[in-house]
Amino acid sequence: MEIYLKGHSGDYISIHRKSREPEVLQSPALSLAICVQPYIIINVLVDEENNCKGLTGRIIFAYPAGRAGTRQAKSKTPPDKDAYNKVIYYALEKTVAMEEPKTIKLSDEADAYAENYFYTPEKRIEDGLDKAKAWNGKAFGLSIRIAALFHAFQCCEDGKEPADTPISLEVMQNAVKVTECLSVHAEKIFAGDDQMNNDALYLLRRIKRYGQREIKKQKMWRGVMSRFRNAERLDETLSFLEGRGYLRVEKNATGGRPAEIIKVNPAVLGEKPVQ
């Protein structure tokens, strides 16, 4: 497995065998693109060795929605394979021709933007996405790698040397957009059937931050709408927590439309339950 781990980040690797000279790779580079059924991915994720050594956190996952029933016999926009192959081979030729590794740097603006983004995946870990912890722990590094690739390919098209020009703010922003898109796929992969559990953990973290025994449901919705997308998903999560004794949702008469109040179990806030 070592070659997959080291090939991801270009780290030095030396393989020693008794019967022959050691094999040394100064800057290994390994890229794989594998299309498999979901059950194969599940088997990879449940393997303790894969998780403990960090393999699963290094993988970029894509979990596309099923298209059966909406497909067309012929695509209106077939992929431009010739243009793609031309760019890839040109980039490989440039890489092979390099006599020594060169460093690509971020511009000051891109560096500041990247530093600010660092806390986004960290926040996801803090909010209870424990199953995707390994992936989010490496998401920042992924965003930098994607930015470097975007930058290098753009320089190839423009006939420039990537190491001579710093990565721009726009390129870094685009790389973050792609990383955030991939984070949604990763969460789906790692959560599996535990998506409700992840949502519940997230909501409990928010409730503990508020630190109040009673919270208006409308206030809670405003604070979590970016994650839950629709009120129905919030209601399902609240019901999930209510069924397990963490809280209770009550309606208070106000003369008009009843206001819904989330009453939090004192034990959630570290308090002793009322006798």
C-alpha cells in the first residue's frame, strides 16, 4: 500500500529486497481513475488497514446520481477526446523534460484566500462528520493540488512556465469550488446509511453552541439552512432526535400561526435533569 500513499503526495520511498538492489523513487507520482459499483467502495471504507493508514482520506470520490430513465441514445455534446489527449500529452512531455523539481507558489491574494478556506473542512470535522474525518483532514491539501493543476494547465495553454508565475486568486477560488463540490460526494460516500446520524450530530453541536433550554425553530432553521437545504429535512432530523430523548418540539399559541419551540433536554447542555 505504501506506493499508493507516497505516490499521492510525491514523498520519497525506498523499497529494500534481499535478493536485489533497493528501488528508490525520489518523487513518485501515481494517478488512478477507477469506476466501480458502490459495494466495492464500501468494502474499501470498512477495511481497517485502509482507514488507519490514511488511504481512504486520499481518495477523491464522485458519486453521480443515477441517470436511468433520462438517458439519450446519442449525446448532443460528445467529449472532445482529441483536445483532451493533446493537453495531457503536452503536460506529460513538459514534466518528463524537467531536469529538477520546480516549486509553484501562491500569490499573496491566493495565499490569504487559501488560509481562510483551511478552516472550512476543519469546521466540518468539528460539527461531527466523524466518518468523513480523514477526508476532510486532507481537503485543504487537495484544494492546493487542484489549484496547482489548474494553474499548470493554464500556463501550458499560454506557453508559460508554471513556476515563473504565482497561482492567482481566481484559480485558487475555482479550486476551492471544486473541492467543496467533492466534499459533498465524500460525505455521501462516508455517511452511507448514516446520513441521518450525521445530520443529528451536526444539529446537536448547534444546539450546544446556543446553550439555551428553549430555541425557536425558525431561529434554528435560519442557522442551519445552508446544510439542510429544506425545512422537511430539518423536521426529520428533529424527529429523529426527539425520538431519542434529546429534545422536544412544542407548538405555542400566539394568536396567529403557532410558533414552534425546541425544548432541549438539560442533559444535552450538561445540566442535571429537572426532578
